[in-house]
Amino acid sequence: MTRISTAFSKSHPSLVAFITAGDGDTTANLDALVAGGADVIELGMPFTDPMADGPAIQAAGVRALAAGMSLKKTLATVAEFRKSDDATPIILMGYYNPIYIYGVDQFLVDAKAAGVDGLIVVDLPPEEDSELCKPALVAGLNFIRLATPTTDDKRLPKVLQNTSGFVYYVSVTGITGSAIPDYSKVTGAVARIKKHTSLPVAVGFGVKSAETAEQIASGADGVVVGTALVEAVRTSLDKDGKATAKTVDAVTALVQDIAAGVRRARKQAA
């Protein structure tokens, strides 16, 4: 059992929560996610050209880079978090360029040593698995792949062939924070993916409240929330982009609300 498989083996759907490393006080934000009820954490690696992300997460990356956040510091933050939490999975999410510049081999060694559990690298398709996916698996890190509404049954086996940990189903076409998913189609989409894999399927994009989380969780193994959390951080920062006394409370409160919706879904299904 890995941290990720343990998180998805609970009696309720898992809540996967995203924040951007370096946006505000990352260590405090990570602790707030756990305190609020997050089962898995996605930690965004800031990048200058995040083409799959919407304005909110793009702006978070800009703030983080302006504050001096780097991939090396992101790994150091994970290592610091691991001193007090050895149970909550952390997945680094972002783009290949910073990893390539860092050096793939050294990055994998350092990520594993820091306590990273998996990677989501959105701009590396299955055809490029030799670049990072396969080396990551050898290093003992899960490589989580994205599936979308346009990933048909012909393409899906290729997408899933080296995927591990869980499958992240992007419930809308477009960038993060751009649209509200059609909840009525989520259950069918998850069932279709599960015909090709035994991995858990977590669904993201458009999760903003307990109500939206509950609707998605009723047909999935996990719910991913990102933009809403990033916005909760942003609205609590001071004019210089620094964390305030309100930041931790804002993150904790939103996660608690969404976690309550996720938990209700499993109780109803039972």
C-alpha cells in the first residue's frame, strides 16, 4: 500500500485539494488542507506558461514566481511538510519544462527523498512516456494521467497504459476554472473509464462548494478542487501578495465545506 492507494481505500470518496507552491505561506496552507479534510494534496509547480490553467491558477503562479518560488524550494517545502505528516499523499502538478531544466534524474531522486508520492505533468502525452513517466515509475513515484470528455475508447487504453495511483478525469473541455461540468454525465464517464482500468477515478474542474462536490462524488472515487481554493488564498492575501491572519482560516473553511459534501455522497450511496 502506498500513501495514494491508502487515501483511496477509505470508506468515502477522496478529496483531492490543489494549491500553488509559493502562493502565500505554503507550509501553513498545506496544514490547513489536511485540517480541513483533504485526503490527497496536489501541489502546483509554478511555471511561466501554464497553458492548461485558467486565470486564477495562472495568477497564483505569477505571484509564486514573483515571491521567489522555484522547483527546488517546492521540494524543500514538501520535505518540511513530511516532518509532521507522513500520511497525506502529495502529488506535484504542473509542466515538464521546470523538471527538464532541473534535470529529470536528479529531480526524481530529490522528489522521492522529499516525500513526493506522484506526478501530474499535463503537457507530456503517452507518446512521450520515456521522457518522465517510465523513469518516475522506476523511481517509485506514481504518474497520474488526465482523461477528458474527448478521450474516446480508442485512445483511452493508450492514455492509461502507464498510469498509476489514480486517473484524473477532467470533466469539462477547456482550461481550469472555465466552466461548470454536466454532472449528469460524470457517472457515465467514470464508468466508461473503469472498463479500461482498476484504478480509482477522481473528477475535477468546476468544484466550488459542498453541493457541487457532492454531485460529483456520487459518481466518482474522488473529487478534485483547485481554482476555488486558489481564489480563497488570493482573496486573503495582503496587497503585496503575502499571507495574512485570514489565509489559513479561509483555506480550512472551504476545504471543510467541500469535504462535507464529499462525505455526504458516500453516505447516500450506501
